Amino acid sequence: SGGFRKRKHDNFPHGQRREEKENVNPSSALMTSFKSFQLELDTRHDKYERLVKLSRDITIESKRTIFLLHRFTSAPNGEEILNESEIKLDAVRRKIKQVAQELIGEDMYQFHRAISPGLQEYVEAVSFQYFIKTRSLISVEEINKQLIFTAEDREETTNMTSNSHDKQPHTWSLKVTPVDYLLGVADLTGELMRLCISSVGNGDIDTPFELSQFLRQIYDGFTFIGNTGPYEVSKKLYTLKQSLAKVENACYTLKVRGSEIPKHMLADVFSSKTELLDQEEGLS
């Protein structure tokens, strides 16, 4: 009584357990199955890590494109900015093409968490460029049309046709999911709010009122979704409301005190008002 209880495997000598391990047949059906499972899991893990890296590269290049597009209001030649942004977006699409090649024969939703941040940032960059060009919102169908890729290089086509048994397609496509599209559009509203402040600083009085109506339409669309949509979408609604409030506050200041404040001081007034608005929202 009061002694330690023996574990079940203590009844077996260590030598007997060692002999049992040595007697395991590595070519048995069970061991072969486990080895195939190990290979499949390792392959899937390696592919997931490659997709995470590609998604990180897509995010970085998309952010650089957004920073470039913010120079549109102050640049003397806006067409050069748009052309340079198109070159950067083409480089981003080449990264997305690599993602599409990695997902050939795979279920995209098994790797969705790996590529979702990059796709959201790409949607934000493309929709920002599209708004500057057309003053409207790009559709998810239009975005997906740009993500259909073909084999252009000769080396790529020869590598694909060299193996007659593996008939891989000559085209790849990657579809942006509705959730990624909505999250990208929600992030777009923050960039439009910054565009509003910078345009006022450059003496553009008409852009804030256009942005106010545009953001109000986006906010109305998101309110129709409400809490019925995914959790990430409803969480972005608060940030969208903040951006809309800042733009409407800028329009109010322009309408009421626009004639009193010199144009070169309007940006400072708006920045101070947005800071006060942020503090009030933080206190509430």
C-alpha cells in the first residue's frame, strides 16, 4: 500500500520491446500506407508554405502599387502614374499565375487561408486603380477575367508537352472568392479616404464630394449584408463607417467654411479634425 503503481508496459522487459520494433516489417502493407500518408502530408505542407510566401510577395507588391497611385493627385502627369501602376499590377498577376499553377488539381479552399491576404490586397490595388480611371467600382467578374493565364514562354510550353502521359492544361485561372472581394473593397474605403484628404490639399474641391457619394453607396451595400455575412466582413464594417465619417466631415467643412479657409491650409484642418474624430471614437 502507498507504493507506485506500475504502468502497463513495465510488465514487459525492455529487450522484448526492442525486439518487437526490430521485427516490424518495413515492407508491410501498414508501413507502406503510413509512408504514403507521410509523403502526402509533407508535400501538402511544402505547397502550403510556398503559397504563403507567394501571398506575402503579392501583398508587398500590391501595397507598393497603392502607394504609387496615391501620387496621382499631386503628379504633373497622371497618365505616367497609371502606366507605371499597370506594369506593377502585371508583375503581381505573374505571382498570382504561380499560385494558380500550384493549385492545379487541388481544392483551392484547402489552401485558401494561405493565399487570402494576398488576394485581398490585390483586389484593393486593382479597385483603387479602376476607381481613379473610371470613378466606379470594379466587379468581381472583371477581376477574375484578368486572372486567366496562358502559357506564353516557349520553355514553359515545351516543359508541359515533353511528358505525353501528363496532359496539363495550357491555361490557368484563379478566381477571387466573394469574401476576398468584399474584404478588399472594404479596405479600399480607407485608401479613398486618404485620397480625399490629399486631393483637398492639392486644391481639388470636387473629388471629396464624389468620394462621399461613392463611399455612401458602398456603405449601404455592406449594411444590406449586415451580420448575415462572414465574420470578417461584418468586422470591416466599423472601419468603413469611420472612413465614410471622415470624408463626410471633410465635405461639411468645405461646404460651410470652404470660402474662409485658404486652400493651402485645408489639408491641415482636415487632418486635425480626423485626429479629433479618432479620439472621440476611441473614448466612446
